Amino acid sequence: MEQTRFHTRFQAIGLLAFVVGAVLLFMKFGEQQVFAQGYFYGWIFWGCMTFGCFALSLLHHMAKGSWGYPVMRLLEAGGGWKMLAVFALGFVPIATMFKGDLYPWTHAEEQQIRVVAHKMDFLNMFPVLTVVTFLVFIFFAYRNETWLKSEDETGDKKFLRWRTNWSSGFFPFFVLFVNFAMTMWVMSMRPEWYSTMYGIWFLVQMGLAAMSVVAIVVGTQAKTEPFARVVTPQLTKDIGNLMLTMTLLWAYFSFSQYLIIWSGNLPETISYWVERRQDGFENIGALLIAGGFFVPFLLLLSPRMKREPRNLAVIGVIILLVRFLDLHYNVYPMFSTHSVWPRLSDIGGLLFFGGVWCFLYSMFVTQAPLLVKNQPQLKEATDHA
């Protein structure tokens, strides 16, 4: 089985992060609300990373582009059915023992607020929609992985047609599921507030996070086997163009949401931005404008930057770091800590789940050949150097 050294590095990084994160997080085990918030803080970021990898794999199965086959195993390792199942299990404490600590609408006094009362029919579907979301995602991820493996073994193109047809039909529902999930899991932490763009905004963030990991792996392993055979300037350019497209989408949705809510100036919606214009979060907002849009936008406009693997890896690191910042800006004010700085338990949650994700990623990525077989598109990727 083909392997590269990067999986051992991911494994070591994952173990170290897991141990450090567990210590920092479980130091607050006796303070249930603080512990719950730190746990959720870590779970939501790495859960979104998993969903992002799954989304990109669906996109590849739909489009069958030459960019996808060299990195398909990377996406399967990060967003396959096994990783989805692990993070589904990780959500169980959030949906059960931590629910009252994270979601005000579970308390009777909050349900008496008129705007919250109108949402209770939807919010009461929290457990059902959560279970259905994970089961559907796991099922489709499993089917696509199985069909791709069968295609590798037999060369039968009927599996390619099945992957394309199923993924194309499912993708619109995937977007709806993500929209409902982010509404329940994150937006309902402020039940009086709402945004119709919130789920799609999260979806773009997921894609950017997942693509940044792909760029880092491809960029740092370009000269090692088996990637040395397929990482061409055309491939890195394609990956860079996808990152550029998603950067533009993220900027568009971010600005559109801000413009619509701020100009509407309704009490139940404007509170989101009021919270993020105080306690130092306005500085993070400025950093997001610079680091989330202008820096990657200008770097990814350059063909030379996209054609050089090391440069692409650096851009991937920048985008990944900004995703951490974006998560903090988006989620942390909902904890009502009135501080821009995360607590040690919150950092612990981020490291804890990051360690789990990296360790499992290092395991899953070695369970199949890193390059898929019997794919003319893979040859196409290597021919356009």
C-alpha cells in the first residue's frame, strides 16, 4: 500500500494535541457550563472540517474534474463515513448532557419570549434532524467510497455513473441539511437572532478549511511518492483557483449578511453585529477582512504563487489560521464571556478534537492507496504540466 511520511507527522501532531487538549479541557470538568462551551468550541470547528472534506468529495464526484482524483483519498480520510461517524458520536454529549448549558431555548423562561416561542416547533426537532443529518451523510459517504473502491478494483465505469448520479442528486439536499444543522447547532445559541444566509456562509467556511488542508498536504508532499507523479503546476493551479473562488464566495456572503442585517436594523437581528463591535471583537473583524479576503485574494491572483507547491502550502496555512479566527469571531461571543480571549478550556477543546481529527486522519489515509486507479482523468492531471 502506498504511503507517504506525512501521515506519521499527522499522527504525532494529533497525539500531542489530544493529550494537551484533554488536560486543558478536563481541568474544567467540574464547571459544567465552561466545560460544555470548550467541548462545543472544539467540536464545531473540526466537525466543520469533516463536513467540508465530505462536501468537496461530493463536488468531485459530481464534476469528475481532473483536480479531484489526485486528492480524493485525502478528502475521504478527512470527510469519509468513518470520520463522520466519530464526530456524530462526539456530538452525543452536546445533544444530551450539555444541551441546557449551550442552548437557552431549552429553558422555560426563554420559551416565553415571543420570537423564541414561534421557533420552538423547529427547535424541538433538534434530536430528530441531528440524527437524520448524520445518518444520511454517513450513508452517502459510505456508498461513494465503496463504489470508488469497486471501480479501482474492477475498472467498471458503472460505478462512476452511480457516484456521479447519486452525488448530483444529493448535493442540493446536502446544502439544505447543512443549513438546518448550523441553524440548530450554532445559530440557536442565540434563539432571538436569525439570518437566512447563515448556513450557506458556514458551508463556504467548511470548504475553505478542507481545501486549505488539501493545499498543505499537496504542497508539502509534492516531491514524495506517490504525489511526485501527479502534483503538476496544473494541479496546484486548479487547487489554487478553487481556493480563490471560495475566498470570493466567503467575502460575498460575509459582506452581504452584514449589509442586509445592518441596514435592516431590526432588534432581533442587529444584536449579532452589536456583540461583535465591542470587547475587542471589532479588531478580529478587521483582521478577518485583511487575512480572510485581501491577503489570500491577492496571493491567489498570481499564477506563479499557485503553480509552486510550497507557495500553495503557505497560502493554505494562512487560510486555515483565518478559519480558526473566523470560528472564534462567529461562535465565541455566543458564550457571553465578555472577553475576546478564549479560555484555556476553549483552547483545550480545540486541541482535543484537533488531536482526534489528525490522529484518525493519519489512520484513515493509509487504509487505501493514496491515488485512485483506472481513471483517465488522473492521466489528464499529469499530462498538463
